[in-house]
Amino acid sequence: MTECDLNPTDHAILNRLHKGRASPAYIARKEDYSAPNVTTRLSRLVEHGYVARVSRGLYELVEDPRDARTTDVAPWRHEKTLRYLYTEKGYSQKEIADLLGCYKPTIVEWMQIHNIETRTNLKFSPDELEKARAALPERGT
């Protein structure tokens, strides 16, 4: 989805979300569009990674597609989208996959491609590892 793919409803949604989180009904009422139209367009913006569904019926802007730096890629391939959802919003990889309409292994793969460190990649010093090993019971006991 590029600037030329946006219709007037999309522009109204993006302008409204620049002001903060909003529901489809609120956007429809404030921008004088039908709720089904706003819901449909929000779904498209979510598919492209520009808007995130933060909870049932509540959306927020991730990145404005009118920004010249934005490229037309599947949302799970977009580094800024993944970093935002995982690092800033604290979503799990599974939650991101559900939100963006793909599978968790796809999210894992693209996070690796973009070198996004996961919360499970814990780093221990050699001393910490040795202490942890010493605390484990002997095998066979």
C-alpha cells in the first residue's frame, strides 16, 4: 500500500490516529464515514503494518504510509513494525503473528533477519553459568 493506494477514508483514519488510539466507531463518528467502511480500511492498514490493533476495537498508528521512507512490504518483513510491536509494546512473537496475519515461525525468522534480540536470548557470564551448573543435582541421583 503506497500513498497513491490510500483513499479519503484512509487519510482520515491516519489523521485521527496521529492524535492517539481510537475505535472504528469513534473514527467513523468524528470523520463522518460509515463504521463498516472504517473497519474495512483499518483492516487493510493493519495488514500492511501501518496500524496495530491493540485490543478488541482499539487501534493505534504504527507508521504513516504517507511517510516517504515507508516501503510496500508484508508487515512482518518491516523491521520498524516488528521492533515497535515486540520491543516497545511488549507483544509476544505469537501475538505479533496473530496481529499481522502470519505464523509465529515467520515472525521468528524476520526478527532474526533484522537482528532483533528476543527476550528469551538471555546472556550469562561464564561464572553465572558455572554457578547454575553447580546448583543442579547430579545425574542419576
